[in-house]
Amino acid sequence: MERQTKIKVEAAVNAPVEKVWQQWNAPADIMQWNAADPSWHCPSSQNDLRVNGTFKNRMEAKDGSFGFDFEGTYDKVELHQEIAYTMSDGRTVSTVFSERDGKTIMSTTFDAEQMNDPEFQKQGWQAILNNFVKHVESTN
């Protein structure tokens, strides 16, 4: 079996970890920030944040040309510290939250998929994370 490529993206959010955690996990917030590009949106989100709980976020092009469900099952949920899950295709993702100098540092590590260039995947995940930071900081 070939070794899985791991990709890491990070961001600093100018907000306390409690707020960051809440807006990362609340479906109403997820629908506001969960897009890599302005031509996309997240019209629906379901989230059962607990070990063995599941989530499903609908990702769609705003013009209706393409869409998919981003979904998985939680493997680890440590309040204000870490969330890990397995996506429906078997790849794993872990997001670690830590506070430093009044900011929350978020670090997400995920298994790359085989279809797209790893750098392209990193850019997409980083864009979503950057969108999240803008969302949180705009609601301060």
C-alpha cells in the first residue's frame, strides 16, 4: 500500500478558542464560511460533534454546475483542543486548536487524495481556513 501524503494548513484567529470552536462547529456558521472560492457556497450543514457522530456539509458552485457532500465520522473530540475525523472515502483529518498571545492557532493536517495535485489541495484547504478566520474576526 502506498504511503499517504499528509498536508498541513494553519491560521491564527484573533479570537478566544471558545469562540473559534463554536463557529468552527455550528452549522449556521459553517454555512457562512465553508467555501474555498467566492463562486462556491455551503447551502446546508449537519453536525453531530461527538465521537462516532457524523457531519455532512453540502458544497456547491453558486451557478449550480457542480456540487458534492463533504462528510465524515468523528474519531476524537477534545473540547477546545482537537477534532479528528475520517471522511467517507477513508482519509483522515485532524484539527488542533491552541491559544497563544490572545489568538487561537488552528492547525489542520489531512490525507491528500490521489486525484488532484497536493499543492492544489493545500491551497483549497488553506482558502477555506482563511475564509473561516475572516468570518470569526468579522463577528467580533
